[in-house]
Amino acid sequence: MPLGTDTKQYETPNHPYQGERIASEHSLIDRYGLKNKEELWRAQSELRSYRREARELLGQAQGDEVVQRRSEEFLGRLKRVGILDEADELGDILSLEIEDILERRLQTVVYRKGLANTTQQARQYITHGHIVVDGQRHRVPSYVVDVDEEELVAFEENSPLADELHPERAEGQ
């Protein structure tokens, strides 16, 4: 069996039926245009791993150079992705919410920039290849957009959707 084929990238909830949890999951799925609960659980697992690493680093001796370097690298990674603000520290990771993770998805960024009318439409544009990030076509709605890439999210130049948004380009042809 090939490596990694039987390992899930998320943890399922402990109890199959909890009305309140299910209702909040449906709300998040609708708001962020997720395909299914698996995508939500993957984001929740990612958040759990961030918190776990933060607790581990906070529990170690802060004077240690290795711990200090690991902490700075970890914080730098989360700040580059936009999950944390520049002023945030290691302890702020523990107060992160699932929305902080979901807001950094390409699907959400496309919707927030006004390139799509709904998150579902944003997902469709991405999977059909109409969206580029810094000239690179991305077809994965869960792609995590770095802060410095956010302004580079746009329609692919040959996409008919780009002409709809900029009719002056279509007239010039």
C-alpha cells in the first residue's frame, strides 16, 4: 500500500449526534461555502495542531535559544499566512477561532475581494480555473493565501469572466 493513503488529515467529532455542534457546523459550511464537513474538520484539526504547538512552546523554558527560535519561526509562519496580526504573541494562538483559519482560504479571499457574488460561486470559479494568484492558476479552494499574495488574487487574463468585469478590454479586441 502506498504511503499516506490510509491516514486522514482531520479528526471527526467524538459524538456523532450533538444538535448544537451540528447546527454550528452547518452555519460555518453555509457561510464559507464549504463542500462538506470534512473540509471543516480539516480546518479544525489544523487549528488544534496550532494550539497544541503553542502550548508545547509555552510550556518549555523560554530562555532556551532553541525554543526561542522555534517560537519565532512558528509565529512568523502564522503571521505570514495572516492567521495572526503582527502584534500578536504566542499566547494569542490559544484564542484563535475556526473562522480565523477559514478566512485565509482562497475561496473566501476571492469572495471578500468581490470577484464572486457568493462563496459557492467563488469555489466554482477556482475549480474551473478562472482564478490566479500572482499569475499562477490555482484550482484548490482550500489553498491558504499569504498576506502578501492577497492583492495578487485576480481573474486569469484569458478568462471570459475577466472580460465581463472589464468590458473595455473586450471592446479593444
